[in-house]
Amino acid sequence: MRENWKDRPGSIAVLDGNPFMRMFIGEVLRQDGHGVHDYERGQDLIDEPDLDQLEVLVAEIAPDSAAGLALIERLRIGKPRLEIVVVTRSMDVDTAVRAMRAGVFDYLLRPVEPEVLKLTVARALEKRRLLEQNRSLQRSLELALAGQRVLASESPDQLAETTLQALLTHLLGAAGTVSVGSALCIRNLEVHEADKAVALMQQAVPGSAVACDASAVGSRFGRGMVARFGTAEQNVSAWICRPVGYAEPGREDLGEAEFLLRHALNALINARTYARARDEALRDALTGLFNARYLEEALSFSIKNGEYNSTPVAVLFADIDRFKEVNDHHGHLVGSKVLVELGRVFSRCVREGDVVARFGGDEFVLLLEHASAEGGLRVAERIRRTVEQHTFLAREGSNVRLTICIGVACFPDHGADPRELCALADGAMYLGKAGTRNTVHLASVAR
């Protein structure tokens, strides 16, 4: 390990009021390839514009130097990553010990041995770089976990909120906004500020995260970041700002923002793909109506909601009269088209939000929330009349006429079990099949 230290030059600051000592220490360290910057006064070091780029400070501390110790404490608070090596006289060990307690890396006694100085600086560099590597690994882990939380978001609203929180954390943001598809999440912005931020997001060039002047949104903000990824149909955008006085987001910051936003875009695409796949799995392939699987889920939910809110739910079970004759006379292709058009007729007869499902074959089930038995009968009769008066496939010249039988059952009058309600409505429908057909019947209440 020690042999490798000499192959890793660093950026070293030398602080000493004696020009000869500054020159001596500088020459020794340059022999190992280090970049050396020397300073006569502590204030010169504090005023250094590139102070953050310095890795190790070799500082001479005079006996009982309160100013020197104060400078060390100030640097340890403001620049905790700067490793400090104190040089002191042999009789001034107490000062060195106090400096060590203040957080310096090590101390050297004068006269300084060149090889000891080289080794001490190399060890200080190694410590700094190991700590930076650990911080980098920790930050990468935190970023990966944030990316996992983004990908695990189940809705656009949750995705926008999770992404915004992650961006604020990793970019040291004070406020911001994120849009994911149609979802928008805003944090710590007034209404007029949010409007400006959203406008800036929409104007951003897609495909990258870039630093921006956040004061365009509000005078209380300094530098920030704006980004937009995706297409017109599927996109994520973000605007994050830092408080006044904070540095502009660097390349690493922007890279992390891009990482998180691309995860958000992937999560949005995955969510929509899943939603489409789930919707297709719950839809009837022929009519596009919901299928029996969805009906069971929806009816269970409606009954639970009805129990909680004390509201009724009506179930209508409908079956076409003599549909076999339609297939025999016109063919199965026409029969399939009739079923599709019948589904549209059903949908026009009910409210938006009511469920129309194809149960199987020529059987259909309608689920009406907040509908009593009386209300369910009224809707069923409206559907029966509409179907009776409708000419199917008129534009194609087939001119098919139909009638239907409908059975009605209601929660809570007829029970609270979804399958039982469907069975009761089905049984009421068959009362019409056994009689004149083209009728509506209400299920009887069990005694």
C-alpha cells in the first residue's frame, strides 16, 4: 500500500509565515509530484477561491498560537474534507496535542525530515480518498435505493411525489416541482412560482438535465436544475432550485437527476403498459365490455362500499331472446356484430360509472351503484324498451330485431354475496324465458 501512495499525487496547501520553510516543504512535496500552493497568512488560505480543490494542508502552528488553533477549528467546520498536518517545534508538543484534539490528521516536529513529511502527506491523502470513496459508495447506494422507490411507485401521483422527494434530497433542493404524465407534484412553491416553474419545465429541451438560474421563478432562489425526458405522449419533467448562496448543481448532481428521472420515465411506461395489459385481461375480446372476472371484483367492491355508506346496489342480468335464430338465419359473423352493437345500446342506457359486462355468450350483466330495487327495475325496463325498438345492423342492411329478458336483484334486499346476487338476478331473468319473454322480473326476497 505505501508504495502506491507515492504514485498518487495530490493538491497540497502549505501555510507558514517563514518563506524558507514554505519553499523547503514545497520542494519536498513536489518531488512526489504533488501540486503545491503556499500561503503566508491564514486569511490568504481562507480567501482561496479554489479552496475546495485542496486535499491536504501542511500548517505551521507557533507556540500558544490561539489564531492558528482558531484557523484549524474554522477549517474543520467549514471544510471537513481537508486533511490538516500541523508542523510545530519540538518544545511545543502541547500545541500539537491541542491541534490533534481539534481534529487534525497528524503533527510533525521541527526539524522536519523530508521522508517523514512525504509519508505523512501520503497517508493523509490516502485517508481522504478512502473517505471520499466510502461517501461515493454510500451516495451511490442511496441513489440506487431512491431509484428502486421510484420504480416501485404504483400511480402517477405517487411516482411524481417520490421522484420529487428524491431529487430534492440528492440535489440539496429547497423547492421544486415534478410532472409525470398528467400528474404534478409541487413542494415549497407559491402558486405564481409554481406556474413559472411548470412553464420552464415545458420549455426544456428533452433528453438531459441542465443547470439553470432559479431566480427566474423567485428572488429567494439561487441556482437550480431543469429537465425533461420522454415523448409528447409519455414524459417526465422536473424543476429543482437551491437557496441563494448555494453552488450550481455540478456534473455529478445532474447525472444523479438524470438517473432518477429516467427511472421515473421507465416507471411511467411500465405502469401504463401494466394498466393496458390489466385492462385487456378484464375486457371481453369481442365487445370491449368488461368481462365476468372484472364484474366479480367490481360487485364485491360495490357491496363493501354499500355496506360502509348504507347505499343500495342493483344487479341486472340480461339475456337475448332466441339469439340462436339470429345466428342460424344471418350467420355467426352477423351475430357477433349484433352482440357488439347491443353492448353499445346497454352503455347508452345507463349512467357513466355504471358497469356493463358481457357475462358469456349472449348474457350481459349490469351493475348499478346507488340504485335500489325500484331504481334497478326502472333502468331494466328502459333497456328492454330500447332494445325492442332498436334495429340492429341497419346500416349494413341486416335489419335485425331483438328482445331481451332482464332479471333484477339488489343489495341489501336480496343479500350481500356477489355470486348469490348474480344467481338471483339470473333466476329472475329465467322467469321471463319461461313465460312470454321480452320481460323484466325482480328477484324474490328469501323468506
